[in-house]
Amino acid sequence: MVKKKIKFGIIGAGLMGREFASACARWCHLTEMKAKPELVAVCDKNPGLYSWYEDNFPSVKQITDDYHELLANPEVEAVYCAVPHNLHEQFYCDIIKAGKHLLGEKPFGIDKKANDAISKCIKEHPEVFVRCSSEFPFHPPMQRLGKMIEDKFFGQIIEVNSGFLHSSDLNQNKVINWKRMIDFNGEYGCLGDLGMHPCHMPFKAGWYPKNVRAILSNIVKERPDGKGNMVPCETWDNGTMFCETEDPDTGEMFPMTIKTQRIAPGETDTWYFEVKGMKGCGRWNSKKPRTLEILEYNGGDQAWQQIDMGAQVAFPGITGGIFEIGFSDTIQQMWAAFIYELTEGKPKSKFASCVTPEETALSHRLFSAALKSQENHSTVDIDKLP
Ligand SMILES: NC(=O)c1ccc[n+]([C@@H]2O[C@H](COP(=O)([O-])OP(=O)(O)OC[C@H]3O[C@@H](n4cnc5c(N)ncnc54)[C@H](O)[C@@H]3O)[C@@H](O)[C@H]2O)c1
């Protein structure tokens, strides 16, 4: 089968830029995709990154440090943009205005004002397909939990807990980088950097917080700058958002916690999601990547069962169904969702889809309310935000 090619440029060729390039390079992994991305252009300010792309991607014909040049390239149909948060508004709007489809990175604007500007630009250019990155739902147990939400397995929701935890900042000697600086990462701190991921499943499920009480902590207040000095580290390290959320099926309210932590001892890179309902419960934690836990209640025993899941992914590939998948696979699955929706005009399924611009707007309302809540030590109504 000859696959339709979509020619891509990358703006921001660092950690995540390379993950996308790698996913493109092994697109043959996916057996049912009718379209494939082809990397033709790369832009980054850091020339030290160029040789990896030159050595591995003969399809790349343009490498530049000026993203305007990449946007002027008529060959480029779509862009993956993975740059620091302070650049999202300008870069995303310029990409959209240039008529290129966009997968942008979270938080999709450094703050709510930037996100509003991006949303306005998207509305003015309906011909351009725009989505935001978050690979969390593409782990097979999460896909299964998504199907269970669609099938109303849980009954009336009792509570939901979703989180994303890192431990590396426990090391106080870790050199500061842009993700720990307000000018580049934003006032949201860990909420902006990590928060879209744990919000993704609840938002897709239609579980929209009505209000939030947030507790945010700046635990490590200065860090080495790598040049022998200590410099201020002002971003929030950890944040927990306690949200009152409406269950759209019953109209009843339930508590939902969304936790993002950069200093979570022992948690290298832990994603978790848990739904407790009157008919059933389900949970997954990336510490045990294959294991989905389910409790089904029919009036008898309340017993958790463990299901070992293999590569039961949304977009099938060559990997045998019993084998494990990892971070790079979920990134490729997310890209498959983007390419599928771009070419088919609709997502493959509710939970096999990327974050929409509307969902990013909702996350910015939540994070802005969380900042206010922390400032005033109060519960903030999200609907009452300007
Ligand atoms: N989806 C995920 O799991 C995930 C993981 C990490 C980061 N991210 C997001 O990806 C984005 C980038 O993060 P990263 O970890 O790849 O960071 P990174 O620092 O590794 O890469 C960012 C790149 O942008 C480049 N850059 C900076 N200014 C530029 C400019 N003016 N023109 C062109 N290039 C420029 C830098 O040189 C750098 O290579 C952020 O929005 C971050 O939140 C997402």
C-alpha cells in the first residue's frame, strides 16, 4: 500500500524534537496507517543538534536557526513545535498563519493570555489542523480505561485521582534549566510543565472541574547555574489541585485530585490514573506499565483483579500482542492519532486522539484558578474566572 506522505518540519529539535523524528523514522512499525510523516526540515537555535538529524534523516533538506525560513518553505505542510513555553504564543501563531498544520507542545502558551491568543488565531484559520501533545492516554491500560469510561463501567463516580510525578529535583545540586525559570517556563511552574498530562484523560471523559483548591510548594529555592554560582529557583516544584467535578452522566459532584510533582522521592517518571465508581473501579500506574487493576462490584466480594496487558495499542503495529510497550511507543501512538485525525477528518476513537485546543484552554483556566487559590488560600470557582 502506498502511503500518503505528510511533509513535516520540526521547530525546537531538542529532547522532544528528537522523539518525534525517531517516531517518523520507524513509521513502518505501524501496520494500518494510510498516511506517514516525512521529516523535511529542522529548525533550532543550537547547531550542536544538527548532526544527529543530518546523519539519520536523508529526507531533511533544510536545517536552519530561523523558524521564519522553515515556515517560508512551501514543501513543509505540517510542523511539530517543541520550544520553551515563553515562545509558544509567537511561534504557534506564526505557524498557523503560515497555513501549516501544527502539533504544539503543552502547556500551549506560557499563561492564559498566551493560550487565549493562540485560540483566537486557530479560530481565524479553520483550514489548519491544530492539536497539543500528551501521550499519557496511549499506554494500553489507559486505552482500556478510556473504553471502560465510554462503556459506563464505573457507574456513579466516587472519585478520580490523576498525577504525574518526577523525582530528579530532589537532588539540590541539579543545575537549573529553563523549565525551572519563570521567564521561560511561566508562573504555573510544575502545573504548566506537567499538568496537561494528568488533565488529559479527565477532560476527554468530560470531567471538567467546577472549582479548585490548590496547594503549591516551592521547596528548593535556589540551584547551581553550572558556572559556580547559586541562582534563584522560583518555580513551583510541586502542586496538588483538589477539584470539585461534575459527573456528566449523573449530574452529581465528585472530588478529583490532579497532582504534579517535580520532587516526588522515588518516582523517576510516574504517571497514574485512578477512577473509583459505585459499580466498578480501575487504576493504572506506570511503575507497573503492563498492569491494569480493576474492581467490579455486583453486590458480592470487592476484589481487585490484575490484568497483564501487552501491546494492545490504539494503532496496531508489528509488535506481538503480549509484549510490553514504552515511552517512545506512546509518543508514536500519539503521532499516529494526529496523522489519523488530520487525514481522516475525525479521531479514531474518543481516547485515541490528541489534546484539542479547547482542552488546552480548559487546562489554562484550571491552572490560573490554582494560582489564585494558592495566593488567597481559598477555593476558586473556575467558571467565574474572567
Ligand atoms: N509530551 C511530553 O512528554 C514532553 C516532554 C518534555 C517536554 N515537553 C514539552 O516540549 C517542549 C520542549 O521541551 P523539551 O524538553 O524538548 O526542551 P529542550 O530544551 O530539550 O528543547 C527545546 C529546543 O528549543 C530550541 N529553541 C529555543 N529557542 C529557539 C528559537 N528561538 N528557535 C528555534 N529553536 C529554539 C532549543 O535550542 C532546544 O533545542 C516544551 O513545551 C515542553 O513542555 C513535552
